Amino acid sequence: MTLANPYQTYQKQAVSTSKPEDLTNMLYQGLVKFIRLSKLSLQSNRLEDCHSYNLRAQDIITELMVTLKEGYSVSDSLQALYDYMKARLIEANLKKDAAILDEVEGFAVELMETWIEAMKQTKNS
């Protein structure tokens, strides 16, 4: 019999009980985390790990794209930005280019910080 990893159990419970805005925040945090891990792996010449983390970041962007509600101009703008970020991650993965990862990380951090500020504004309203 295998015992469940307590951290994984906690993560699954946190995701299943979180509000949508908190889930979006978790996605942004994960995106930043995996881009940074991809960069660190590239710097350490651990190319398999770099590839794996890059794919995780791409998966998160795909999930963010799926959650967009159609018919809003902000959704259209985010869709275009997500498309660009994902294409750049693919390019960074193929070329093993840290500068591209830096670029995408900048967008991801800005999105995360903007989301956090928007949630603060909403709670204070």
C-alpha cells in the first residue's frame, strides 16, 4: 500500500476548494516558477530538466487560455499575449535561449502582480 504524499494531497485539496480568482493566481505563480526553474536548469546545463520545466510553463499558458471568457476586449488582448508567450517559450525551448525565457518571465511576473493588485482592489470595493 502506498501512502499519499501529504504535499500533493494538500495541493489537490487547495485547488479543488479554491475560488476561481485564487486558481488564476496559482496559475500565474506556477508559470513564473516553472520559467525560473527552466532558466536555472539551462544555466546548469540540465537540458532535460530545462525542457520539462518549459513544457510545464507552456501547459499553464494553455490552461490560462482555456479559462478566458470570449467576447471581452481584455480576453482578446490576453489571448494574443498568451499566444505570443507560448510561441516564445517554444522558441526558447528549441534554441535553449535564456534571453527569451527572461522576456517571457517579465510578462508572467507583470501579469501575476497585476492580478494580485486587481484582487486586492476587488476585496477593498
